[in-house]
Amino acid sequence: GAVVLCSHLGNTEILRAMASLEAGKTLPPFGINSIVDFSGTSKFNKLMEKINPESMVRLYSASAIGPETIIELSNRLESGDLVIIAADRTAAKNRSKSGKVRFLGQDAYFPLGAFVMASLLDAPIYHMFAVRQDDLDFKSPYELYIFKSGFDFAGSRKERMKKVLELMEEYSGHLEKLCISHPYQWFNFFDFWKTPRSQIMASGNT
């Protein structure tokens, strides 16, 4: 199995479509487990459930992740599943736990928990983005960008957190480049650079 850090750039449903089409054919059967912020997207999630019930299989609330969730996801990874985490948006009710990086020329805050979770799951980590070749042509074919992260999170807690922040910087760097080349496919509808009111728990690129 593997952990896939995705974003709100392009179309993350491409990966789910690949899983449903290829599992059992060119690829062995595997499941997809998505970490979702239910609090901010409840209406959208209900709509997606009506359109494609299979896309709602194994959704985990980002605000309810605990040790038992990590154990369950680790078991699913061992069986060959994927764990999908949108790592570019802080949870609506948990914006205090963020990490700061430079993004598109300004300080921006990314969800620290997404990268901590990736480090705890002890599986290969990939950054995945699926974007149309032509931003303004909805019939344009998609390009799939996959970057493998090579971080080893063994070591002390301090060393592990340093690598978690480096993973966040690595991810935000890939996202930044693709946002520059495909600006109309970044589905961001709020003040991305707004500093959280609560205390920032950690920061990178300082």
C-alpha cells in the first residue's frame, strides 16, 4: 500500500476512477481510504454519494482521527490499500494545528496533521496531482503527476518533526509549481494565506 498526498488542484476523482477500472485487471484489487473534512463539505459529500455511492467507501473524518484510526489504516495499507489525504487545506475546526511555509510568494498555512499522519503510517508516500493539459478546455486530456517522497521518519521525536516539516515543504513546492502552470484548476475558494487566529503549533521555512 501507499499514502497519497493530494490537493484541491485538478481532479482527485481520477485516482478513484483508476481504482475502479483497473483493480483486478492490470492491477491487483485495492481499496481507497480518504481522509475528509466533513464539517466544511457535508453538502458536497452528500451530493457525491448520490452521484457515485462507491466514491464514498471508507471515508474518515479528519477531525476524528485517533490512534485506533492509525492502526486501522496501517492494516489496510498492509493489505495493499491506498490512503488518500488532501494536504493543502486545514480542517475548518482545527486550523490552529498548522505549519507555515512560503507559498506563491507569501506565508501560507498547511495542515500539520496530514503530514504527521503520513509519517505515522509507515508506508511509501507519494504526492499526486491530476490536471487537464488545457485549463480552459473541459475535454482536454488529463496529465497525472506523481512524485515519490524519500523521507525516513525513524529517529527521535524532534528529528521526526523536522522531517514532517520538510515533507510539508516538499509537497507545497510541487503544488506551487503546478498552481503556477495551471492556475484555473486550483479550486481554492477562501483566503488561503490568512493566518489562523489560534496559536501556530509549528512552522517551516523560517
